[in-house]
Amino acid sequence: MKMLKLRKPREKNNGMDGEDVTPGYEERSKTSKKPVDFTWLVKVIVFGVLLAGAGAFFGLALKWAGNGYVHLVPGTWGLWEAIQLGLCVMGSFAAVAVTAGFVAILIRPFWVAALSFLVSSLSLFLTFEISILSLVVALIYFVMGLIYLAGVRTEIAHRIKFSVWQIRSSQTVLLVILVALACTSLYFGYARQIDEEGFRLTDEGISSIVKYADDYIIDKILPEGVNKEQILLELRSYLDNDLQDDMVAYEGYVPMGFAAIAFSVLMLATFVLSWLPLLILSLIFFLLLRLKLVKRKAHPVEVTRLSIQ
């Protein structure tokens, strides 16, 4: 005959209402409280520092672009200096695009990522210049960052499998705004200089224009027998003495034209090299996955299909 084991009666712990309570219940209930989660603060600090560094770099690039008009005025062109300025500005675009991509893809929830962009906007404001212009630029940068975050999350949410290249359209909009801000700094920098000193060509600029006219223009438009030297002397005298008076009514359009030239050049370079930040992000995410610092996580999604009723 099989022996039946009797279960030992549960000990009673009468509470105030007389009901049985499991021993240690109160102790377990006290220890079961979830600790306060400060993960968001760690994310803001780590990614905020990265994005703040990119914002500070972009602020410095805006400051340099504000003095970049000297590389567009005839006679003051310095090829190596212009190349350095272009590389610094383009490098700041890439730094912002890469770090902003990190924040948009990895940081949850939305408001934590927004705090990172706020920190980056403050660093831009402090490194650019303390002025109303800098404040407006920082606000535009912050709003554009929020739009970029929302765009990236929407693009990722509508894809079944994640890929860095899915955020290209949002990145393109971000880069266009960055180019516009850089050209705005160039415009206001040159406009400030014209307001203070007026439009005037340097001696090197005048010599360059006269030499260009001597080499490529005078011989083609003047008939033979005309004293070319006299024409060149009159041209130099006009550029040196009368041009500034004639340009008074058009001085406001000169910075606008230079900014338009810079915008065209930067936009062309940006569209040609827009794949570079995405390539850098892809390589970094590949390394992070290999090092198991980040991991892929599947989420259920609803798929919409059309059907016949």
C-alpha cells in the first residue's frame, strides 16, 4: 500500500483582520519595490557629451565661416586657407550628423534624446558667439534636432529590419539646415564688415582684376591701335577711387551674393559626400555589435495589407 505523505500545516501569522499571512510577507513586500531608474541620466551624460562636442565644433566652424568672406573677395583668395576652412565646415557637418544619428537610433525615450540636443545647442551658443544671432542659430539647431529625431524614429518604425541607411532622407534635411546656418554666418560676417568699413577692394584685388582684364578681355573687345595701357590705367583708377561710391546703393547685395556662392558650393559637396556619415555610423554599429556593447532586439509590428471583402 502506498504511503501518503501529509503536508505540514502552514504556520499562521494572524494579522489585524485575523487572516493567515505567509511568514516573511511584509519583508518581501518591502524588498520588492523597484529601485529608482537613473539610466536616462547616464544616457544624457554620455551621448550628451558626444553631441555637445559636435555642437561646439559646429559653433567654431560658424565663427570661422563668419570671417570666410576674405577668401571670396578678389585678391584676398588664399587657396590653402580656403581649403582648410571648407574642410573644417564639412567636418563639423559630419560630426553633427554622426553623433545625431547615434542619439536618434539608440536613445529612448524621445525626451531623453531631446535633452541631448538641448545640451548640444547650448554648447553651440557658447562657442559661436554670445549674441542674438547665436541664440537664434542655436534655437534653429535645436528645433531641427527635434525634427530629425522624429523623422528617424518614423523611418525606423516603418521598416521590418533595421539599417542605418534608412535614415538618409532625414539626414539630408539635417545637412541642408547645417549648410544654411553656415552660409548665414558668412552673410552676417561680411555684412558687418561692410557696414563698418564699406565695400572696398584691396590693392591685391584691384591688381588681380586689372591683370585679368589685360590677359583675357582688353585684346578681345578693343580694336587695334587703341592705347591699351591708358585703358588699364583708367580701369585701375576707377576701381581704386570711384567704385566704392558707385557700390553704395548695392552694398547690401554683395554679402548675399557671396553667401549664395558659398551655399551652392557647399550643397554640391554635401550631396556628393552625404553617404560618408552613414558609412561611419554603419562601421561603428558593426563594431559595437561585435563587441556586444549593443544588441539587436525584435519588436512585434502590425503589417497593413489590402484584401477583398
